[in-house]
Amino acid sequence: MAWKTFFTVFATIFVAELGDKTQLATLLYASDVKTSKTLVFAAAALALVLTSLIGVLAGGFIGRHVSERTLRWIAGTGFIIVGLWTLLSSRG
């Protein structure tokens, strides 16, 4: 197993998920005293596993049809656009 890749993906996803809408929604569901915390955990975990599966399948499909160089340009450009949009929208 490629442990470096495993830990890189784990750390990236873990940090990205902290405090996001998914975690907040899970927190809200779990805060209901009548709701089983185990049930909330199981449902949230299954949802995250399935969305990750979709990401892996989509990434595999795209990776077979689009060059890595093109994907890097698209991703980089997308991040720059989101960054500029965030900076410009916070001005007003």
C-alpha cells in the first residue's frame, strides 16, 4: 500500500471537512436528545463513503479521458477564480 498517498489524502480530506456544512449538519442531528448518536454516525459515515465513491469513480473516468496536465490547469484556474471571487466579494 502507498502509505504516503493514503496519509496525504486522509489529511487533506480531514482538514477540508472540519467545520464544513456536512459536519455542522451532523452536529445538529446529533444534538437532538431523542436521536440515536450511533444512527446519526452511521448515516453520516455512509453518506460520506458514498460521496467519496462517486468522487473516485468520476475522477477515474475523467483521468482516462483528460490529460493530467489539462486537469492541473483546470483545477488551478478554478482555485484562482474562487480565490479572486472570495476576495472581491468581501470588499463590499
